[in-house]
Amino acid sequence: MSYLKLAFAALALAGPARAQLKVVTSTTDLADIANQVGGAKVRVSHVSEGYQDPHFAEAKPSFILKMRDADVFAFVGLDLEIGWMPLLVQGARNPKIQMGGSGYLDVSQVISVLDRPSGNVDRSQGDVHPLGNPHYWLDPENGRRIGRLFKKRFSDLDPKNEDYYETNEKAFEAKLNNAERDWQSELRSLKGQPVVAYHTSWKYLAEYTGLNIVGFMEPKPGVPPSPSHLAGLILQMKRTSAKAIIMEPFYNRKDADFVSSKTGAKVVIMPPSVGGLRGKNIDHYIDLMKYDIDLLSNSLK
Amino acid sequence: MYKTVLGAVLIVGITSSLTAQQTRADSIAKARADSIALVRELERMSRDTSRAQAPTGTQQGPTNPRLLPDFSAVGDFVGDLSPNGSTQENLCRFCVREVELAVQAAVDPFFRGDVFLGISDLEKISIEQAFLTTTSLPYGLEVRLGRQLLPMGKINVTHRHDLHTVEYPWIVQKFLGADGMKGTGVYVSKILAPFGFYQELIVTANDRIGEAPEDLVTEEAHNKELGGLAYHARFRNYLDISESSNFELSASALTGKTEQPVDVTTAGLPAGITAVNARQSLIGGDLTFRWRPLEQGLYKSLILQAEFMRQFNERLTSPGFLGPGRDFNGAYTFARWQLTQRLYLGGRYDWVQDPELNGETFTAGSGYLEWFPSEFSKLMVGYERTMPTGLDAVNRVLLQASFALGPHKPHPF
């Protein structure tokens, strides 16, 4: 038996040094921040695309292949991925990314969550997220928190490169801080502006920019607009002088166009995630924030 | 916190020592600068994620402190408005076909457990599925122990209430059972990817093929010898064609011994014995194509599916054998097109050599309109025309309403 142990030990010593950390993220936003922090020491892939509704990504077996070798699986959490993630995490058969594993990374753990329901919740309230609103990456402060979380987890798993991750994370924060300074005038122009949002996905952006979301196209989360709801919304928009309807590219804009025709408000198609509009080169998290803030500012002038 | 206090003490100490040597105005300016530095340090620390988790994150405490499993229920209500009377097994016009109760959770760091109980007027309470799944085996292996929907073909692993048609395709109903085939035993699965795409090999050993027939009694149990157990394998191949489209091409096989009837007057068997054990085998192939453009994925999608099965039956030469005297084939094709965010149109064509009609051809064509008010409820209306050879065609009008209570379940893929 001792020979066997020696043989295993020799094999372990003879094995290649640890290469890059393999990181899979549920969204493109997490993927970009993981790349910023991990740099050349990580290999990052993602499941849902930026132009796709992340609630409804599909649990394709090809994603299982990505996840079965992952060292880290980072996800938004708060039930955003509840419709597909369990099938992939279980299907991957990778103990590292199972709940409690070293690579299971629920990013929402470092977020100050909005819209956390109080009291009893049930599905009569629509497709409600009982743990709170999961669209938190659209606030740069949460971008920083995500970056720090990645730095910590990557350093825990790969301690010899801790300084490298620390340097990258600081560089990411510095870039984000500089970008924030650049868009301050746009932010000032947005403060207090009344708008309507299609889904509750823009709450964090509104909190950051000071936008005033006066209504939603969806009567309840996940429920398509009904004629009576739209009639009430039109009145509300006229009363509050809402100038824009902001929505993701993956929603049908027919209803928004109808409301626009009755109110004069602009329909503003905003990418909710990195890569959220094809052909616009929104390849990084900071690009995304800048694009959205510029677009809003120009649309609400 | 310790560093903060230490820093504060040092700053105060340094400041005090300088006081003796500097003018009062200088010392106030210095103390102010140090205080500002200290406040900045505290701000920096408060921003640090590792220290900020507890007060700001969602994990102020576990969301499930009592470690309760997930409880859920699915109700499956069926209406049969066929013009020539109900075509349901118990001839009901409106029936609660089944209520399924599920209890699911991680058992420990090594297993998760899933229990599904079926409650229906016909079967009362039955164990639909109950299995333990490993979660930490190496080499991409997964082992399950217990009862589960047997992956014999593609559609048989879909719960009946989750189908895009009211009932299973006729090859499943005729070859595997009206509500699909379950297997009780050991399931081993391994993911492979030698060619860069997803492949999975599943091998199972089960106590028997399907359910035991109530009216057939054999002299020896079908599983007296290990060769009488039901052995099954499935080989899946899944490939992405593009980000919007993919297909799966898979093959399955099953073999085992099952009870076949005998003529008790000529079989020469002891009194009360009505059947003998004979081998039955199945092979099948299935092809599924899916299209769903990611940007408009809420509103557009297409599924095309086809499945083929061949049932092989051992023809015993013993006296009085009344089992099948031939092998049978069957197939179906199915298509479903998404019309709007909530509305789908589907159609299916079935062709089966019916074992109950000694292999006479049974064909059926059906169409379905499916409406999902939300992810948790479904309403469906279907029309089917069945055309068994030598018998009158039957027109069927079927309704289905199903709903799910409890935690959000993953969408089946």
C-alpha cells in the first residue's frame, strides 16, 4: 500500500503546475469583471449573452461541458438564473461548483439588495424575486464590489498570484472611478427625470443616476402588458411628464411604441449587459455603464 | 478593527510627542491632517468587500435555516370532449389525471434526493420517482439509485404534465406504458466529449421492464436470474449548430424478461399460473432540432422532433404460448412553433404497429394549441384523429390545464 501511495505522490509532484483558473459566469457582465481582475491568470467563459434575457437562458448540454472543468462558477444569484442554473450545476458533476464548493460563487452576497420584499410573497405578485432585485450590476458601486469579490476568491484559490489579482482589481477600480468622473455632468442631467421602464431591471441604475421610474410596462414582474394597464400607464406618464420608456433589446417594443405614440415619450433601447447590443462594441463593463448613461442623457435632453 | 485602533493609538502618540516640540498652531494642523488620513483609512476599509459582506449582503443569515427540502405540487387536469364519448381510461369527461407531489433537497455533501409521488383516481398513491443522486463522484460520473423515468428514448423522461401534447406519443403508450416507463434500479452516467461536443452514456440495471401486469402470474419470478433484469443503455449526442440552433441525435436500447400470457388449458402449467417469462427488447433512435434566436427568444422558437422504436419479442415454442408472435415498429414526428410570448402551436403524427392489434398499423394525427399564462400554468386544447387499421377512425378533442405550486423549477430542456 505504501508503494501505491508513493506512486500517487510522485504522480502528483510530476504533474503540471496549476495553469489558469477556469471561470464560468452566468452573465457577460460578471465575465468581463472576472477578466479584468483575473487577467492572464484566468480563462473566463459565460452562459447567457448580453442581448438575451438572462432569466430565460437555456440549460444546453454544451454549457455543461464548460462547467464540468470550472474552478469557479460565478452567478448573479437572487434567483435570476433559477430557470436554468440548477440543471447546469447538477449536470456538470463538478463538486467544486456545487453549493458549498470552493468555486460556488454567489455574487449577490456582497450586494446591498434593492426591492427585497417584506411580509408574505406569492406568485399572485408576478414572477417576483423573493430575495430581492437581481439586476444590481447596473450600479458602478456594485461593479466595484464584484471586482473585490473576484479578487478575494481568485486569491483564495490561487494564492501565489494574490498580488497580481490585487493589482488588476485596483486598476479596474481606478478605470471605473475615472469613468465615473467623466460622466458626472450626464448624471446631473438625469437626476429626477421621470421615465418608465419595461421591467424592474433598471432599478439599480435609477438609484445610481437619480432617475425617477414612475411606472413599468409590465403590470407585475414577468407579466406582459395588458391594455388596461397600458391605459393607466399612459395617464400616469402624462401626469408625471415622463419623457422616455427604457427597455431591453429582447422585449417586443410594439407595446412601448404604442405608449410612445400616445404620450410622445421616446422608446430607448438600452443594453442591460455587456454585449447587449450587437454591433455597438459594448465589450466591457465600463463601456456598458458609459453607453447607458450617455444614451439616457442624450435621450432625455 | 484591531488595526484601526492601533493606528489611532499610534497617531495620537505621535501627535502627542510632536506637541512638545511644535507650536500649538502647527500641532492642530498636524492633528487635523492625521484625523483626515484616519477617516480615509476607515472609509477604505469599509469599502473592502471582505469586511462589508455581513451588513450589506443577502447572506445576513441563511434563507433556509431549518434546512427544509423544496416542496412542490403539480396539478394535471384533463378534459375529453370527444364527439363519440370519452376516450379516457376511466371514461371521465373531466378528470384530475394526476397530482404530483415532489420533495427535493441535498441529502448530505455526497447525495441529493428526489421523491415524486403521484396521486390519481386510477392509481391512488404511487411512487412515481424516488432516487438518490451522487454529487461528488470523480471522472464526470453520476450514479442514481432508486426509481426514475427511464431514459428509453427522448420523450419518456419528460413528465407527462410537461409534455407539449396532452398525452405521450403512441409509441410510448404502446411500447412503454400510458404514463411512460419507469425503472427501479441503478443508473450510471458518464459525460464524454472526445470530439468537442456533448456526449453522454447512460447505463441502467432495473428490476424489470415497466410495471408488473396484475393479471399475469408466472411460475418463476422474471428476475430469478440476473439475466432476467432489465438492462438499458442510452447514448446521447448533443451539438450546437449555432448560438440559436442545436440538435440531439441519440440511441437507446433495453432488454429484459417480462411476463407473457399462456393458454392455461394447453400450457400444462400448475394451477394459477397464467404466464411465462419471455425476453423483450427495445431499440430506439431519436432526433431533436431546436431553434431559438437569443434576442427574440421570448417570442420565437421551434422544436422538431422524431423518434423511432422497434420492439423485439421472444417467441417461445412452449405449448399454449400466447405472447406476441412478431416484432413491432413505431415512430412519431412532432413540431412546435412559438406564435407569441405565451402561445404555441404544435402538431404530431404517429405510426405504430400496434401490439394490441397483432401488429396492425395504427396511425394518428394531432394538433395542439398551448397557452402559458405564466411560467407556472398551462392551458392546452388538442384535436387528434386516430386511425387503426380495420377499425373506425376516432376523433378526439382534448383539453388540459396544469399548474405548479412551490419553488421555481428549472425549465426542462
